[in-house]
Amino acid sequence: MIDYSKVDFSKILTRYDVKKQVVETPEQVAAKMMPKDPLMKAVAEAVLYKKLKDIMPAMQAAMAKNKPDTVINEGLVPGIEAVGTLYNDHVYYLPDMMVAAKVMEIGIKMAEKEMGGARETKATVIMHAAEGDPHDIGKNIAAAMMKAAGYNVIDMGRDVPVATVIAEVEKVKPLFFSGTALMTTTMSAFPAEAALLKEKNLNIPLMGCGGAVNREYATSYDLGIYSAKANQTALIAQKIIDGYDWKKINEEWDNIVGGA
């Protein structure tokens, strides 16, 4: 009989895909990502910990000593970025994301009200989840971050037909539009959308995103650009404002997104 007493099965039976997933608690993420300023930290933690009752007093206290747009950028944004990290690490799930996004939305509306109305936006972008794809949480996170960064976001929702997307893009002519796909069966909508844009002589970048999409695929067709994470979207958007076309975005992608 074979003696297994000295065999280390941990090196054989470890599920590395699972081992990699759950790495940090919300508290551990907060310790690394929350602002140092106590007023901004209170705002960020209200988002991170999904505290609907805390966001209003935290925002009021922060805006009493800071400009509203500063509170957005240094309080709300770090909070939602930490939420995105926990979602990527499979610590937070869809219900957590929905509540955190709602808390952030309340904060943004309070800041806009303090500024005397909606902020002047940098540009308009269109976001949607691909035709046939019911998953939109990644899009929702990116939309929240883009709004916080000062962009007007037209959110078309999920499972949006190709023709409907292109009609809206043709009408609005946004800075760029993004599509997310969590299913490999739906990401084929993106090259179809890009082809229709080319037919209409509209050189508007199409950002491919989502779990089913990688950089190679998103840049394999004309007009295609790529964002791997929600917090990269605003960095890429700024470069388009600066005059980069879709080809230059792809050429300099690594430098643009940096460590984001």
C-alpha cells in the first residue's frame, strides 16, 4: 500500500482561482484607499460602507470647509473606487454595488445643488450593455465614476439593440461611447456597431469593456478602444478631449492608464 502520510496535498488540491479571489476585507481596503482628511474620509466611508443615513451629514460637513467639486473628487470618488476594488475581489456583490452607487448619487446631487445646479460638464458620453447581455454592474460603476469626473453620461441601460445604440450615437455625437459585455455571445455587437459607424463616416471611438472583453478583441476593429477597469475610463476620456484619436489611444494605452 502506498504511504500518503508525507504528501502535502495543499499543493495539489488548492483552487487557485478561488484562493486569488477573496483577498481583503472592506476594512483592509479602507485602510489603504480612504482619504487622510477626516472630512473626506467620512464621505468616502459612507459610500464604501453603503451608509445612506451618513452621506448627507458627511457631505454637509465636508462642503462647509471645501468646494463641492473638491468633495466629489477627494471624497466620493475614492469611496466608489474602493467599492470597485471590493467588487473585483469578490468581496462585494451586486446588491452592495447598487447601494453604494445610490449613496454616491445622493452625494453628487448634494454637491450640484450647492454649486447652484448641475456642474458644467466636460463632454457627453454614451454607455450601454451589449445587445443580449443583461449584466450592467460594470457599466454602472463606470458611469458613476464618469459623472463624478464631470462628464454628462447618457446611460442606455442593458441589452440595447445595435441599431438603437447607433441611432443615439448619430444623434448625440458623443466624445465616445462604451459597450460592456459579460458574455462572449454578446460581445460581437461591438464590431457590428463599429462597422455601422464607419458606414456613416462617424469616427467616434467605441470603448469595449466587460468581463468577456480583452484588449486584443476591443482593438481588433476600427474605432475600437479598451478600458480594463472602470477607473481607467476617465483617463482615456481626457486624452480624447486632448485630441487623441482611437489609433493614438491604442498606441499609448499603457502610458495613459498607468497604474489605474
